[in-house]
Amino acid sequence: MPSPDARVYVAGHRGMVGSAMWRALEAQGFSNLVGWSSAEVDLTDRDAAMDCVTSSKPDVVVVAAAKVGGIMANATYPVEFLADNLRIQTNLFEASHAADVDRLLFLGSSCIYPKMAPQPIPESALLTGPLEISNNSYAIAKISGIIGVQSYRREYGRRWISAMPTNLYGPGDNYDLQTAHVLPALIRRFHEATLAGAPSVTLWGTGTPRREFLHVDDLAAACLRLLDVYDEAEHVNVGVGDDVTIAELATLVADVAGYSGDIQWDPSKPDGTPRKLLDVSRISSLGWSPAIGLREGINATYEGYRASSR
């Protein structure tokens, strides 16, 4: 990493990932941080993105800004997930190049990999098979971001890198049931069921898909490590190297929320990719490993959600 007085622009600093990056940078002594909310700067607007980056002249840019959502949101709004994310990252890449930013970190998602990728999924699995149809628009946008980073490296010698995190959770997550990812949706569903004394909770799918979950503060620590030691064209997986079934996750969240009713499943709703476990050997070889266990992280996240929902 540059010295703590370096100017770091965290795009998307109000979101879950961006705010975690902001906290991690502050904890490392970085005090010259810049960021704008989406209300202040619309990053889908090329001129607005160009103006904010070139005028602030950052030394480092973290691209954590994105349009994100769960299965329902991705399936309902594929045009927006494709177009908005393409615009955001393309605009930030162009602006960062114009501002002569030598160090940039682009954050993607594990959904970039084929639906039937080998497990655990190595970085080399990219573009080796068809994507999961329910979120392929978002995935294609993120794949284009990886290619964008590689292209700027190849054509202009930029020291830009990409990281692909697994499923994330933690402070600042989205709990809107129409757009939330699986873990925050479960937290809200079981919290509300506990308060209402509901005899049962019905969840989407069969509960059999397997997923791994990474606390967002662990991701932020991994990103700082990558910015410090990594300078290669290939993207880097960031995960925990272990997974659980959605049914196991639901049981854990129900226990944390104090819910004692029945958990039922609706197999008419989509499951998504059967399994998505990342091969994390590369990030592990760079000296990083997660510090927050799943139950510990869900406990803390639930307490934060409960406090905010009072």
C-alpha cells in the first residue's frame, strides 16, 4: 500500500463493501479518503465520474460501486444490472486513467464463474462454460470489468488488479426482501417471524445448494493485502474455502434469531447455482486468511440489524 497520507477514492463508500474498505483504511491510518454518495455523483454518468476523479486526483481507486441484488432482483431487472454496472466501471476506468491513477482495485463477484464450474472454483475456470441464467447480466458486466483491468494493464502498463469475493455479509447489508441476498434476507425473515410468533417460515428453493459466506470486514482486510503485495493481471478469489447448504444456513440464522418454529421450503422457486465454493489458494499464498467465523459473524450482524430495526 502507499503511505497513509495517500489519497484513496473509495467508489461506493456508502455501500456494504465500500464502507468496510473505508473502515479498514482508517484503521490502517489512512486519513486522506474521498468518496461521494450516489446522490452526489451519478457514476453511470461519464462526465460526472470523470469530473470527480480527475478533480480529486486520487493515488488509489477502489471500485466498490455497483448495482447489486439477490436472485429475484437479478432475474427481474437484467437490463439494469447489465447496463448500470457496465457504465459505472467503464466510467471509473476511463476517469482513473485520465487522472493517471496507477493503483486501482476492481471488485467483482463469484457469479462470474460457469454454473457448473469445478468445485472449489479456481480462477482459471473463468469463461469455460455457461453462466447461471438468473444473474448472467450482472456476471457479464463483472467479467467485462476483469477484462477492462487486464486491458489497461496491457495497453497502458497500469498496476490495476481485480478481486472476486464470495457471498458477503455484515454491517451495511441490504435487508429489503425484494432485493436482498440470501443471508440478510434470512436474518430479516427469522427476526420478524420470532417477533410475530409465526409457527413456520417458508423459504425459496430446496435448501440444498451450497454457498460460502465471507464477512465484509474480512474482505476489506484481504483487499488491503492485495493492494500491498499483488500486481498481476489475473483476478484473485477471496473466500473462506468452506461452505454450507442453504438449509444449514437457515437453521443457523434461525437459532441466532431465537426462532423455534418450522422451516419449510418452496421448490417451485429457483435455487440458483448448485454449488459455489471458491478455490482460495492464491489469496492464502499471499498471506491472508479470514478471521471471523460464520456463527460469530452472523451473531454480530444480527445484533446490528436488531438494533437498527427497533
